[in-house]
Amino acid sequence: MYWKRIHAAWFGTHFFLLTAVCLAGIFWLIAQGSTILPSASDEYARKAELVATWCLGKEARASNPLRRGIATYLHAAGIQAGYSFFAPNVPSHHRLTFELFYDDGRVEYESPHVRSKAAALRLDSLLDRLPEERYESVREALVRMLAFSVWREHPDVKKLRATFGSVNPPGITEFEQGKTETFQPMFSFDFSLRDEQKQ
Amino acid sequence: MVKFPDSEASVRLNPLGRWCQRAVNFLFPTETDTWLAVLRIGLGLQLIVYALFLRSDWHYLFASSGKGLVGREVGEAIASFESPLIPRLGWLVAIGRNFNVSEETVLSVTWVCLLSAGCFVLLGLLSRPAAILAWFVHLCAAESGGLLAYGADSFMTTALFYLMLSPLPDRYSFDHWVAKTKPKNPQLLGFWRRVLQVHLCFVYFIGGLAKCLGNGWWDGSNLWRSLIRPPFTIVPPDILVRFKYALPVLGIAICLLEVSYPIFIWMKKTRLIWLMCILAMHAAIGLLMGLYLFALVMIIMNVAAFGVSSKHATTQASCKNLDQR
């Protein structure tokens, strides 16, 4: 009968962690004020989110073995993120455009691209993550790498400007009135790729 | 001390004991391995499709900086910050480097391993080693390309995680046919099916709850936005506009379908309706938004969890015998 006890204990632990992950995600959404709940609930949600993340060991030091153990398990089981896809609302789409400046004064426009549609979904997933606060520290490095992937196909480019922004689609009524999507620039970077290559 | 009872325990129990017995009965029902065969075959197919879909971009997505799209180092650094024990492709590349094998070759071998593991899982040949290999290689790819990952990757990891822990091989596998393996403990099979069932209840309840908290799902605008949002624009907006009065109804239906899944999927009378609606929703996501991998893995998990009959011919007595082994 010991196998039943072991399995029951694992079941309890596994779904306790999954509950904590899911609740942390829900409370985070509420704390961000992106739900239909009144703003008075934001503060409570923030506290509740802290409790949920504490259960996951995320309030401990980064080197804490328990925190690392829980994180490893969550990733191994694929339960490190909640299930609030396209919720509470569908986020804006993001676009990264490169202006390629040549020596002879020509300017071309290009976007990072992949071959297959399955990989294109992943590229869009990356672009949608770029504006998130937690990726702020690696944002420029990521855009630089994407710029480098484009530059490899256009090695005679002198300068490259990356413009990143959100694309807001029209609502149904706006679409019927003939309105199209609007582009809201968020940030841009200039890269002198030839100089970087020399370095 | 409360003893974990067998299902036919006739001892008189206090309220805690009765609660415990109900919990045990819920966690360890007797099951055939048909659901496991469905999960195994489905995930084998999923792995093959996953590998083939990414074939042309595999090196481009997972090569190191300067050779690929963004280089896998950033994704691996983020995963490593969470825990250095999370598997990633960098480990395999480092092992290859010790044997003078180039990064490109290691990535190619990894892709072949994933495809082969998918074929082995599909056929049920060396079922458990193949399931473990598939889980590990897929996890490495998902973590190294963490910034490029999306929902389908998490669900694939979870499904493969449960598959490799489940009592493989099933009776429809090559392993059973070749090695004539003994039937697995029906209660252990039931336990792992319960895990999958409860997991799906979490998925839909949390997903539905989060959607209910957004105003855009109540007026249909979120459904519109999700269908015209690149790269999911398969149906032209001109056609969608014709169904503009149906969008709010569909938006509300999705919210209610998901949030009530943990209730109605357990009731015999409503199970089939809820299952068919959920399968139709995922099929629509796959066809109308091009999220084929996501749709496929969700359909597989739902069919394995709730779509296969749970009738078991084995008597309680034989269960007891298996328990005592």
C-alpha cells in the first residue's frame, strides 16, 4: 500500500504547486488593473500574489536550493506558467521594422523572418515578450541580435535603425468604417553594424 | 492512524477516515490502459509533427549567437537564473564539444533524436525510454528557446512528463506484442488518468476565469481581435464581419464552457457534450488561427483524459492481487 501513499503525496504536492502558479498568474492580472474588477481589489490582489509566489519559493534568494528545486520541477513538468492565454483581453500585436541605410543613400525596409509558419509563430511570441518589464534588461541585446540576423543577409548595409511598436487593430465597427490598424512606436535603436564587426 | 483502505474495506471509519477513503477511491479508480494508448499514440504523432514543422528552422532557432535568429544563450541564461538544473540544449552542445563534435552536428542529432523518439512513442517500441528521451529533448528545446516558446510547448512538456511517468507499455504497443509484458496495475493506470483529468480541469478553469475577468470576452471584441491578430489571420476580416452578431455569443460561450469544465466534464450526462464542445473549440483554434500544434496537443489530452471509456473488466479481487505484487 506504500505506493498509494507515495502517489497521493506526489499528487498533493504537484497540484498544490500548480494551484500556486495559477493563482499567482490570476492575482497578477488583477493587480495590474487589467481586469473588470474594481481598482480597490488591486492592493489585495498584490498581497495575494505575494502569498502565491512565496509558496513557490520565489521570495527566497535566487541561490536558495528550495527555490531552485521548485523552479526545476515546475519547468520539468511544464507548469511554470499559468493558463491565462489571451486573457483577460487579447494583447496588441507587436512589430519590429528595420530601416537599412546603404552607403549610396538607399534605404530599404526589412523585418526579422524565418522560413516556416511554425517558427513565425515563435518569432511573434518573442516580439510580444519584448515590451514586458521583466525583459527590459535584455531588450536591447535581443533587438541587436535580431538586427544582426537581418544584417547577415544584407552585409553591405552601413547603418540599421530598429523601430519597435505595438499594432492596434481596428474594432469591428471601425473596420466597417474603413479604418485600418494603427502603429504605435515604443522604442528604437540605431546600430552601426560595420563598426561593430570591426570591434 | 488512518489506514489507506482498499476499495472494499469494510472497517467502520470516523469522518476523517471516510473522507480519506473517498479521496483514495477518487485517486485510484480501476482503469484499462486504453487511455494511455491514446495519449502515447497521440503524443508520438504530436512529436513527429513538431519536429517536421520546425525542420527548416531548427538550426536557425537554436544556434548560438551570431549564427541564428537571436541565439539560444539569452533563453538559456533566463532559465539558468531560475535554476541551473533546468535542462537545455547548451548542455548537449557542451558534451559534444568535449568529443570534438560541432554545434551544428549536435543540433542535427538532437532533431533526429526528437523525431525518432516520436516514432518510437507512436509505435510503442521501447515505450518508456522513448518517452523519457522525448520529454528530455523537447524540454531542452523549449527551455533554450524559452523566449520563442508559446502555449503548445508547455502543454507538450506536461503531456510528455505524465506519459513518461505513467505505467508504460500499454497493450497496444509493440513492446507488449514483442515482450508479452504483464498487464499493469489498473489502479495505477487510474491514478495517472486522474492526474491528467484534474490537470485539464485546472487548465480550463483558470483559463476561463481569466477570460471572464476581461470585458472583451463578453462583447465579442476579444474574439475579433484574436482572429485578426497577425500571425493568426487565416480568415479574412471581411468574412468575419458577416458573423459580427455571433461573436459576443461565441465569446461568452467560450468563457462559460471553460470555467464550468471542472463541473460538467465529471457528470456522465454532460460529459460528452462538454468534451465535444471543447474539442470543437480546439479544432477551430487550429483551423482558424493556424495554431495546429496547440490544437493537436489539447485534443489528444482531452480525448485521453475523458474521451475513452473507463469501464474496466477486472474485478476488485484481481485488483487486490495486483496490489499485493
